[in-house]
Amino acid sequence: MRGSCVRLFAGLLLAISSGHRYTAPYSDAAISSMFLGTLGGPYSTAYGVNESGAVAGFGETSSNDFAPFFWSAATGMVNLGSFGGRGQANGINDQGHVVGSSRISPVGFEHAFLWKPATGMVDLGSLSNELSNAYGINNLDQVVGDTSTGNFSRHAFLWTAANGMQDLGALRDNHFSSVAAGISDFGHVVGSSETMPISASAPPGSSYHAFLWTATTGMKDLGTLGGARSFGHGVNNLGQVVGLSDDATGRERAFLWTPERGMEDLGTLPGGTSSEAYAINDRGQVVGRTTPNERPFVWTRSTGMIELPSLTGSGRAYGLNERGQIAGQAGGSDSMLHAFVWTEAATFIVTKTFDTNDGVCGADCSLREAINAANANPGSDVIVLPAGTYRLGIPGAGEDAGATGDLDITDTLAINGAGTADTIVDGGALDRVFHLHLGGSVLMRDLTVRNGSVLQANGGGIYNHQGILTMVNCAISGNVADGGSVPFAIESHVRGGGLFMDGGALTLENCTVSGNQVRAVAADVIGGGMCVNAGTVNVRNSTISGNSASSPGGAGHGGGIFDAAGVINLQSTTISANSVAGSLTITEPTSIGGGIENQSASGSLTLTSTIVAGNSAVVGPDCHGDTYRSGGYNLAGKPGAPCVFQLGVMTGNLLDADAKLGPLQDNGGPTLTHALLTGSPAIDVVPPALCPATDQRGVSRPQGSACEMGAFEVTVPKRRAIRH
């Protein structure tokens, strides 16, 4: 595919970072991002994206191996298999054909492959029966990469179904090594080649120059920016090349080479010292990364470099298509690097607070009309939601096309509010507020979701049915899932007062989930704040407080959080003042897990530097249920009723201490929090390496020699008062 990039010089497996800190995720309102998932392990990266939005890359599996993947909105992430060992996919064309490399055994040579849905993975061989790697493919199924030659060098190759593997040689001398990184639909091949023998003064990699090869011209040296080296990574149909070159001072800089201008330095993002470009499309858009901190960018001649959004501010952009969709990797809420796609977003601006649905989002546009327009527009979109209270007003619960009742999300979009106190989406007790469907992906930031209500259904505020939901600087409050006065026919319980997860993914960052209820007269009630029936949940720098599960004629479970079979990670989060109440006449326990109830026995609920305290239930006032995993430095439970961790790191845990939390209130910042009071044992105990960069309010961490447990960091003046 055009714009495919070489990974040889970065190594097969990129360094995996796990200690990044959170920074503001959106640097440009016209760009939205989507997390593609993993193959079961913690790491994935995307290298190429075609015109249909299908993506190729590789990921870590649950068995700690690495495998190539194909992703599309219809299929999700699919493991493409291997020849017998680990592998990766490097490029994809518009037919969905994928190229990459796979070891022929767990410790054997890598061989280039071409994968098609009809044939599966086909070995392209090599020129020496040893190793080969495929890095790029165009829409004619022409494949490029590098192969061992048998004369102690590796050469760029061009493979076609008719002619097999063709040696493209090298610059200067065929005893030198070369590699082909990408190929255009017109047969332009880009890559890099050694220009002098390896020696003490010219170690491996120090003499490479970028090249452009065509069948007519052969291999052309593109030179450098004045330094010793350059590497060609991507090429478009105009024969324009991007890559990396040393400048005259030895700095590594992203370059754009054109026949008219030669090689140009593209600079860096603000604060950057070096940069690298990996791909270019026919529109002249270039993607890559700058350092330090590995920040992904998109560049055009009119805009210069724009940083791509990432929850941790880290990542790389590797490939792009003509629609402006960008494939790469970015830090997620778990601080690991994951496969992402960024998209140029259409923007819909909401102009009124009234709930209308006339089918048009123009000068007169409601939030419902904006969401419906975004759903109908393929690709990612941005909705600008100014300050105001947007109350649902069209009756009709149970409808899933966005015409009545709740707001249905089926596509990829971002909803950007003006602040949790200023932008409020109110269900009006008419229905739940948001319903995220399979295939939907939404980022909500700087807004409040409140006053949603469902009867004999799940998810009072938000129902996530296998979608991807990310919320930053948010509040979810005052929502109700009501079981009614009698047990209902389909099931005898109601779940998720604030939020119900039925698969998919949820990320909460700097959010407060408070005052939500799941209630009934006789049915069982589960998960006052949230119920995770299935899916992956990451909560960081957030507060879950004052939620309740109450049923005088049934049983209550999980006042704050209920985990049925999900994977939940809680970091630097405070869970307090949640409650459960059940029947007083039933002999078996009916009030269980005031803060958290975990029924997932796999050890998939993990707490790190988190406070679970001051919750109430008859059984397990703070924690109850199956296997809990510790990431260390948790204050969980209270004297006489500690939380019990069966797995993980126990360092720094306090399981029978009084957290000394203040009430939920405005302590500064965009959301309500619980302050730590004088004498709290949660102060100054968490190593800085385990801390997010700020607390929930935006206060930098640490303020002292170490960070606080939970979502609240005591500021320096207050810290001094506490100590003295």
C-alpha cells in the first residue's frame, strides 16, 4: 500500500512503555481517535490502513507472543496466524491483502508473507532460503521488502505473482545491504541502502541513504539533510518520499523529498528535538513521530505539524489513506501502547438546547440531530456542545434509531462540552441518556450526564452494548435504573444505575460517578454506580461516590461497582459513601458489597493506589466477592472489615485503616472529589512512578516526596498544615 513504512531500523518489536503520564488528549478539534483493541495481551500497534478503513498491524497475544492482525469495523481484530513463530503485519492494500513476516518456527528465520482472505498466509520465500520481510504492498499486489542474499548482505526485493522475488540491488555495490519499505501504485519503490562498507568508522546503519527505485531509473540516491544518514520510509503515487535524515548537526529529522524541491526538513512538534516521517498520501499529508516522549503527528504544507491525540501524549503514526485516516499506536488509559486510528473529523455544532429531530443538523441543530447526523456520516465526527442544559424531550423508550427516547450512538464520534458544570445532558427522567451500540465509539469530555431513568431495564444513565466509550473530565450523576414494584417477567434483577456495560470498553479519566441509584421494591438490584456484565473497564483519577443499590423486597449487590465477568482496572481512584440495602425478612444475606462486589473469579479486577473506604453494606461494606488483584498501595476496607487481595503486588497496601476522607464536594477542578483530611494514612505513600501526572482536579503529582492514594492530591500549603 502507498505510505507503508519500514520497521527494520526500529527492530521487529518496538519498546513497550508502561510509565507514561496523562496529558490533555486533544490537540486539534478536527482530529478524532479510535482504539482498535488487542489480541488478548496488553500491547498492539497498527502499521497500515486502506481506503475502506481496514487496518493491519501486530499485537501481543494472551500467551505473550506476537502475531499479525487484520482489523475492520465489521470483523474487529483478527489474528492472521503464523508459519510457526511470532510475526507482524506491515502493510495492507485496498483489496484487504496484507503483507508482513512470520518466523517459520519459534526460533527460525522470518519469512515474508502475503495474506488474502481466500488463501490465508502464503510464504513468499527468500533469495537464499534464509530470511525475508515484506514491508509494503500496492493495489496491484506488488510486494516489497528485504531478503538475505547469501553473500552476507540483505537486499531490497520486489515480488510479483508473475515473476516471484526480484533483487533490486543496492546503492554503490551489491555487497552492501538495502531494504525496500513501500511501493506506490505506479511502481515507485522507496527504501534505504548502505553506501559504504561496515567498519569501525562506519558501524551498521551509519551509512544508509534513502533511495527511490523505478523500473526505468533503477535505484536513485536521495541524499541527506547534510548529515551522514537518511532512511526512506514512505512514497505516494506522485513519487514523493518521506523518511528520516540526519541534518548537518547530527539531529534526526523527518524529511519530505519531491522531484521539484529535493529533501526538506519538516521540523518537529513544539518541544521536540528529533522527528521521523513514515508515510505520505497523494494529498501531501505526512505522518510520523517526534521525540522526546514519542508524540505522533500529521503534517501538511499549510498547517505544519499537528499532534495527534493520545491519552498519555505518546505514540507513533505509521500509515494513512487518501481519506486522511491514520494508523499507528498511542498510549491508552492503562499507560500501554495500543493500535489506534485517527480520522479527520466532520464537525457538527449544536445550536439549541431543545430536543428536536427534523433530520437536519444545520444552523438549527439539536444534540439529537447532531448525533444522528454523525451516525449517518461514515468515519469519525466531532460534536461541539456549548454550555447549556440539553434535556431529552421526545418520549419513546426502547427505540434504537435515535428518533425518540435516549440518544443512540452507532458510529465513531467525539462530544466536546464546555465543562461539567456548564454542559449538562439531562435525561429528563424520560429514558436513559445515552445508548452506545455495537460498532459505536465515542469520546465524551467536559460534560455531565444526569437524570436518566429506565424502568425494568438496565443502565439508567448510559448503556454500553459492546461499544467503545471514553469519558474525560465528566460527571455521571442522579441517574436511576428502577425495577418497579414487582419482579418483572424477563429477569428478576435490574442493573447499572449510572452505567451498564454489556461488552466493549469503557475508560473514565478525571470523572465523578455519584448519586446514581439502582432500585426496586422486590427485584434484585445490582451496581448502583456501574454494573460491568462484560467488557474492559479502565478507571483512573476518578471518584465513585454516593451511589446506591436498594431493594426492600430483594437483594442489593455492589453499591459503587458490580463486576459480573468484566476486566476492571482501577488506578488512583476513590470509592466511598456508596451503599447497599436489601430485604430485612429474607434469611440469606441481601445487602452485599457496599463499595465493590466482584463475581469474576479470574482475578480480573485490579486496584492500584486506590481508596475503597466509607461504604456500607451488611456483608462486605467496602469489598465483597471473588478474586481481587492488587497493584500495590491501596487503602481498602476499614478496621474489622478489610478488603482481601488474593493476587498481585501487596506492597504498600493498608487494609484496616481509616482513610479520613472529607465529604464529596467542590475542592477545585472540574468535578466533585473527596479531600484527604489531616492525619490520613493515604498521604505521601505512593511512589511517583505509579502516579498519574495530575490528580482528578488537575493538581500536579506528587506535591511531596510521594503521591497520595486515591483521586485527590494534597497541595503543598495544605500538606504543610497537615504535617505541622
